[in-house]
Amino acid sequence: MKAGNIASGVLYRSSTPFTNEINRANYVSDYLESQKITTVLNLADTKEKIQSYDMPPYSRTLWEGDNVILCPLKTDPTADDYNKKLIAALKELPSRPAPYVVHCMEGKDRTGYVCALLEGLCGATYEEIVTDYLITYDNYYGVTPQKDRDVCNTLLSLRLYPCLMYYADIKDEAQLPNVDYAKAFSNYLLSHGMSSEQVDALIKVLTVTATGNH
């Protein structure tokens, strides 16, 4: 992921590397191994569910090595349960080593919402957040803003925009291009139980490379 001040090779997003229900897990697992992914933020699975999977080899290595943070979310960022689980996971993330991957089942919506939060927190612009969110729809369906503008606008209005408005605590979709996302998303985390030190630690692990350079 490349947005805001996120360091190169630190944060990735994907579909699930653990179950082959959508016929992608083997490809994802191999890619995570090639990128030396160390920590997984899993937005799809409970402990009982993940233990039932026939995992690809590298995915099993990650799971058995206690390198997976389980944070099963529904797709409603306004739900209390969503916020409690996500905040707990984000508090834990800085204690785990990078590189990180965030995934749900398909890697579109829950993953898109969480990655939008992390991007904005790290200084991404509205344009960067929107562009990253829509990449998955290009990957899955060949839907792009260049040739499918109306479809993309509908996806954004129905899915991403309500999420961004909730995180940023605004009511008007028209305000979204002008939001200071770093400030607004930091306030969201602080208001939902993170300390300023925990927010700073989260930003640091996402914006500093393995060699310590920004």
C-alpha cells in the first residue's frame, strides 16, 4: 500500500490467505511469503473458524507462529462491536513486527475500511484513499473510474463514504475532499479508547521502514 506517509513495503492488503473458498489463498500465501510478511491482521475469522481450514504452507506457518491478530468484523463501522474489536487490534499492532497484511475474505470492504483508516491516519489525501479503495474492484471485476465512472461513484457513495464520514465525524459527503484525515482519524481513535501514545506508536510502525528511515 502506498498512501500518505506509509513506508514502502510495510503495509499490504489482500484477500484471505487461510481458506481457499474464493480460490485465491494459495496465490496470496505465496505472495506473502515472497514479501516476508510477519504479522497478519485478520478481519474475517474467529479462532475456531481459522483452525478448521486446510491452510497453504506459509499461512499455516504464520498462524502456528502466533503471528495472526484475529479481529473478526462485520461491515458496519458504526457498530459498537466493530469499534471495540478494531481498537483492540490496533492497540496490539505496534507490538508486532512489520511487514503487515490486512485481510478479510475478499479484501474489499472490511479490509478497505480499515486500510482507509490507516492511510488517513498516516496523512493520505482523499484522492489517495479513494484510489486505493477502488483498486480491488478493478482487480475483481475490471471496474475502473476511467471507464465505469457511475459504477465507481455508486460504490463509493454506498460503501466507502459512509465509513469515512463516520471516522471523520462529519455529516455531509461533500466535505470529504477537504477533511484533514490525519487529524480526524486520530480523533476517532482517541475517542474510541486509544491513548495519544498508542496512536503515535501505530503511526510510527506504519511510517518507518525496517531500517528506521521515513
